[in-house]
Amino acid sequence: VIEREMYVIDMYGTGILYYRILLWSSIMSHSHSKKLYDFCHKHPHAVNLRFSLGAWDAEIGLEVPETRLLRDFMRELRDLLGSSLQRTSVLQIFSRPKLLTYPFQAFSEDLSHG
């Protein structure tokens, strides 16, 4: 059993392109959030969805084998959200940091000593 270790596959080396899509919306009501969640949950290339309280409203992780599929995804997203989608920003992720120890390990150890 391996504990407190995480491994991340280098998707760039496999030919898979990883993108992070930031969304700004004029309306991010419960129904809009649910619609976006259902869309991402069913989409074969969406790997995660995060809602935020920061500068943008939502963030989607996307893994595609070719850029044409990114364009298709963005078109579907615009059709889904319509005029409520104010702005998008597409960021290509070339690498992700390697995690040597499980996140929050040091934090949980500090709590147990304190």
C-alpha cells in the first residue's frame, strides 16, 4: 500500500493537450451553475469544473488530442450559456508540478502537534 504519495502523468508527453478555460458570466445563478455542471459532467473531454469567488466565475479543465476539439468545445459552451457568457480565456497548460508528498501533510502534522 502506497500512502501519502501522488503521481501526475505528463499529459503533454502523451500527445494530449491540456487547457484551462476561465469563464466570466453576467449571471451565475444556481440554474446556470447546474447547466454548466451537467454539460461538463457529460462531455468526454472536460476533466474538472471549479466555481470561484475570485476574478472569474468558473474554471474548466479540458484534455483533448487536437485543437479542433477545443474549438468545438468552446462553440458548445457559447451555445449553452448564450449571452450570459461575457468573456472566456483559454490557457494551455504545458506542465504540472510533480507532487512529492500528499497535500496538506505538513498542515495536518502541525495540527496534531499544536
